Amino acid sequence: MTLSLVRKTQEAELQGQLARRVYIETMGCQMNVYDSERMAEALGRHAYVTTTDIERADLIVINTCSIRDRVEHKVLSMLGSLRKLKDHNPDLVLCVAGCVAQQVGQGLLARVPHLDLVIGPDQIASLPDLVAGARDRQQRQAATEFVHRKDYAFPELLAPDDGRATSFVTVMKGCNKVCSFCIVPFTRGREVSKPSQQVLDEVRLLVQHGVREVTLLGQNVNSYGKDRKEELDFAQLLRQVAAIDGLWRVRFTTSHPVDCTDALVEAFARVPKLMPFFHLPIQSGSEAVLRGMRRAHGVDDYLQKIEKLRALAPHVALSTDIIVGFPGETDADFQLTLDLLARVRYTSLYAFMYSARPGTTAAQLPDDVPLAVKKARLAQVLALQDQMSQAWLAGFQDQEVEVLFEGRSRAGDSGPNSLLGQLDGPPQVTGRTPQNVPVNVAATDPEALATWPGRLGRVRIDRVHPHSFSGTLLGFVA
Ligand code: 5AD
Ligand code: SF4
């Protein structure tokens, strides 16, 4: 539970209200993580506190993702297993939120008789009222309307007081692209940019409360501002965010190559606080597949942007998304993807097997690449990338890097490399390098877990792991 919510509970209890507990299960992307925090905050103002103990919850929210897989089934089976909690506690309110909620809507209420509430991503601010309706008036409801862009207000971001060093800040919602495989335009609606003044105010607020790094979030942040005439574009917004005193690092995700402007590429060379890590999804190395995906860019124009970036800022680590087994993808198409990966040499990537999403245009195409072939292609992509990632990471052995410390290392709690360290050694504090690689550092003083987060350390890399480093603190920069 965050300190701010603890404080609100105490306030609520002082005012004679009995605090209720909400358990939030978050699936999917960073946008959902962000949305879950806003839900907790909205409910916090109505005397709810978050709990990690689902059995003691008065309200359970499952914040769902529908981008891949058959998550709808996962959500249904999870709801099935919650039935007994509902039987024990008839006051329990069960709510499904997020993209599956948006997509299936009323259908979920019909299929799950003990489900109370279904809310789409646009309804976060109304969640407390909707929950009250479900609780007090026994109203079962699916609230999945998109709010018109003129009336849309981004859920307010409250000051964190949990000591976090890094934070997400949503700068826009929705996506106006028409990638044929993607469900996001259906579940998140059209693009709406958050007014830049609000973004800047939110970042200032975060900084006042100790945040040193922000990641600006959107489905396609590069098209920020296009829906508002007088608004900044994304590269301008980035510069203004970076100009905020007390903020040390800025990142953003995610980007569509078509909207990746020269000004944005140049920012990597000219804005020192912009961290050298760029996630630019390409999806496939085959022109034919990219056309089928309706990506609106080809391989060559994508590579030109990369070349320009590398000429200006060669130290920027690049990552991407790849889909294997898109309808009609031949062995030759797939080979072009492998060729592209070998040519660009990304430092990391996310790879997925294509899965047809209901309602998308690609879902009308025959899903003709057999599952076994999809699996084999996925394995090949990951194996090739592992080699390249490992070679890149190995270059950091014994080097000194700057690390922004965030908190206790989760790898330190459960990772295979740290088992002995955890039994006998000091706790590990985790942070990230500028190029976004996690680094675990053994605490050298007993207060490290309390005092290092939010500080920037110089760290020597002692060991290179498959996706992270471990190192030794040499001193603090700030
Ligand atoms: N099948 C597989 N992968 C998908 N993605 C989006 N939709 C699908 C789908 N239907 C992947 C894309 C996107 C990432 C967020 O998820 O690579 O960039
Ligand atoms: Fe989906 Fe394409 Fe929009 Fe990304 S840019 S969210 S893949 S439609």
C-alpha cells in the first residue's frame, strides 16, 4: 500500500468512515500499470485502501489486456475462481476494467452472473461512483462508452509519497493508426493528447516528491499534439519536460516509425536528459508482410531513420517489437526479418507469435502459419537476439556506468544468481543504466534500501547476466 493511501485511510477513519479495501490485478502493458494507479488514487479519495490480500478485499478490480493470446479465457477463469469469495461475502464488488472490458462489455455481465461491473479505460474517473452504484443500488453495469475527445479529462495524477524515483506519465491516450493486427484502436479509441500544461504540472509535482526519472507514455507518443491545434509536438514537449529543474532523466514509449520525426531523432543528440534508449517497433523485415500489416512504412524508410539516429547519437540502444507468423508470412519473408535483426543489431526486443484479435482487419485473413512454425520462428528470433544482446552487454564488463537507484532488487529476492547472496549477503538495490539495463548492486551500508533510491551512483559492472548486470557502487554523483 502506498503511503498516500495509508494517510487517506487514516483520514477516512478519523472522519468516522470505515475504509474499504480494493485489490487490483493488473495485466498487460505499462499503460495498464498507470491506469491501475489512477484507479487506486480515484478510489483512495473515497476511503478505499489498496490491499494485496484478495481474500480480504471489498472490491476486486481485474485490469485486463487484450493485445495478445486468449486473455478473455484467462479473465473468465479468474472470475470463476472468485465466485466462492463472492458467496462468502455478498458485499464484495467484482469489477473487470481495461481492454477486455471495453471489447466484451455487456457480454461479460451476461456470461458471469456474479460479476458486478465492467468498465472501459475511459471510465476510470467514474469508478468510485460506479462502484457505489453497484454496492448501494445493486446495479450491475457495463460502462464502456468512449468519452468524446472534447469532454475527455485525463484522470488526475496525485503526488506520490512512496519514495519512488521513477514514474510513468501518460501524455496521450488512444491510437489513430490502423495496423491490421492490432486491437488497441478498438479498445482505447481515438488519440487524445493531454494538454502540455497538465503534463508539465504533473512532472513538476512528481519531481517535488522525489521523482528523478519520468517515462512519457502513450500508444504512439510521436503523434502527440496532432489532435490539438495550438499544442506542442512531441519533440517540443520532450524538451520542455527535460527543462524541468530537479528532473534528471526522461524516457518515452512507444513509437510508430511513421511519426518518428527528424526533430525527435535529433533530440537524442541534443537533449542530455533524454536517455539513450529508443524502442521503435518494426514488426517484420518483409515489405509484403508490412503491407499486410498496414504499417504505412517500409523497411528502407525505417532503416533510414535508424541510420540518421546512429549518425547523430551512436550510443543509443535500440529495441523493437517483432510479430512472427502473420498471415501469409513465408519462410523467405521470415528470413528477411532475421536479416533485418542482424543488420540493425538491436540491444533487446519483444517478439510475439501472431494471434488474431477479434474485429481487426487481419482477423479476416486466414491464420495460415501453423502453430509449430510460429513457435519455431519465435525461437529463432529469440536465439539470434540473445546472441546479439549478450555480445552488447558483454561490452560493459568492468566499465563504469551511471545508475539511478530505484529500490530493492526483485532479482535479489528470487533470482537464481542471487540465492546465496540473499541467504548470507547484504540486500541488493536495483537501478537502471542510461540504456535501460537493470543493475543490481549489493548494499554497502545498512540504510541503503532507504537512502539509495532516488540517487545517481557510479557503478562498476562486475558480472553480465542474460538481461541485467551486477556491479559495485563506486560513489554517488547526485
Ligand atoms: N498478435 C501478436 N502480437 C501483437 N502485437 C499487437 N497485436 C498483436 C497480435 N494480434 C504486438 C506488436 C505490438 C506489441 C505491443 O504487441 O508487436 O507492437
Ligand atoms: Fe496498435 Fe499500430 Fe497503434 Fe501500435 S501503432 S497501438 S500497433 S494500431
